[in-house]
Amino acid sequence: MCSKKDKATRWSIYSVLLAAISLVACTNDDKDEFDNVPSLRITRDTIWTANKPITIDGTLRIEGATLTILAGTNIRMGENASILVGETVPGALNINGSPDLPVRIIAKSRGSYWRGIHFLKTKPGNFIHGLELRQAGNQEAPAISIRDLNFAITHLKLLECGGNGLDIAKASNLPLLSNIEIQAFNGNPIRGDASLLLALSLNIHLATNGGIYLTSGTLNTPRCFFPNYGCPYIVRSEIAIDANEVIFDELTRFEFEKGATFNFGQLNRTTLCINKVTFSARMPQKGGWRGLVINDRVDPYTSYIRNSIFEFGGGSNEKGNLIVYNLKGLEVSHSFFRYSAGFGVVLYNSTLRGQNNLYEENSNGSIKNAQ
């Protein structure tokens, strides 16, 4: 015969098992409070509400189903906890908060960081609206990573990120990032393929010691705009931009890693508008990057470079801060070319129009004319 103590112990174990099962399959308001729950797996459409807080210490996996989290829901995450959408089977995560009543996913303790949300294989129906993440990510994992951004993200706050903020491997279908706030003092607030440029909007606020980190890619798009968010764009490699129109916000700064560049006008007729922009090397030394490359598909009658700074370039065989191929009459005026490992400007079968350009401490001289 079981003692009262044995019955109580069995009932306690049974209750914990029921709690874990109900969390995986809950709908609407049928969940209870869960503290220190280990890894969970969502395999059918599920809704979490704001009735009770949730604490997760392991990995929450969303596989072949949609997890919807409603406004006001609070989730606490342990130091090794993470959310994986579609690790093996495409899944969906719907964050349905609001600016005034967001979904909040935060670290359990003030001194720890959890491992973030990662969209791997996604099915239709993902969206993020009204989400606050705090102390998410570390030096190995960003606060949010997305393999293919094909859904809208609005009213998102990534606060006190442990590493990078938002990591986008690829953006498609012209998604929109709007009303975004990111604090990333231990990494870059936004990082990813050049296609992420198509998702940017003006309503993004970044607090960081890093910048918008562009890893690689080719853009073929009607219009490309570089907003000035008060931090630099950091370019890791050569990025080809073939757009009908490329516009830079004034006072925007670009920092290029070794051998990196923007390559404009290779394929499409391009209008290039550059005014009060700085192009420099990530490491401020001569030859620190390739130099800006402009090709013959850039329209010289509608394009211009004015009041801009080019420095620390010349890190390739072309040996220039600005390199122009087969283009006659491009306007370059009131701009400053300095600290090149070669020349300030290198012209291949090209000519410039403009005035009052300055050249300083370029190793091989101001301008090279080559065939």
C-alpha cells in the first residue's frame, strides 16, 4: 500500500509531465505557469497568451506548425535557451504584440544572455509585430537570425544585445523593416547579405559601436538607397550594385575591409548620386581597401560625386581611391582624395568633369590616366 508521501510524490511527477505536454499543445488560455521548463517542441498550431509568464531553460523548437504569441505575453529565457523556427521541418512564428503592449522575451537574470531567435526553414505566415528582446544573443549567436527574410518586421526592440543584433542571410520579396530599435554595443546591429539593403526603411534607430555589416552579394534592383543611421556601413568583400538609381544619404560613412569595394554600373544603366559621403578603410592605413569602382553603365549626364572623401584605398592592382572604367565626363567635384597606396583617382579610357578636387599624400600621385 502506498503511503500518503508516496502518493504525493507520484502526483507531483504526474503534474509536471502534464504541464510539459500541455505547453506543447496548448491553445488560447489552457496553459499554466511554467518555471524552468527544459526544451520544448511545438508540432501543432499553438497560441500563447499573456495569462501567465513562461520560463524556458533549453531550446524551444517550432517544427511544421505555427506558434502565435499574443500581446503582453512575457517569456523568460535561461542562459542557454533559444528559439529555433524550422530546424528540421518548416515552421512559423507569429509575434502579435503592439507598440504599447509588446511581447517581451528577456533573460532570466540581469547578468546573463540567452541565445536568441533563429528562423531556419520557414513556411508562409511568419511575422513580427510588437516584440521586445532583452539580453539576447552572444558572440556566437545574434539576437535574431533569418536565413530568408520574406516577412515584415515592425515595432521591434532588441535591447542590450550580447553580440550582433539582426542577422539576415538573404532578403527577398522586398520586406520592410520599420520602427526598429537596436542596442548592440558588443557587435553590429544589422548584419548580412547586400540584399538586406532592400529591406531598410528610414524609421530605424541604432545604438552601437559597430555598424551595418554587409558581407557579400550582388544587387540588381530599380533603386538602392543608403540611409544614414549615425553608424557606418561596413563592407567585407566586393559588392556589385546594378540599380537604375543609387542614392546616398548625406554624411553617410562607409568602411571597407581589405580588398572590399562597391562596383557600380556593370550591367544596368545607373544614375549614381553621391554627395557628402565618406569612403574609407576599416583599418585606416594606405591600401586598406580596393577603392570605389565605377563602370561604363553609369550615366555621366545624371550622375555625380560631390563634396565627398575617398581615403586609404589603392589596395589592388588598380591602385586608386576612385577607379573609373570607360566613362566620359563623369562629374567629380569638391571632393578629397587622400592616403591612397597608389593614386587618388585612376581613369581607364575615361575623363572627368568638375572642379576644386583636392589630393593629399597619395603614394603615386593625384591622377593616373590609363588605357
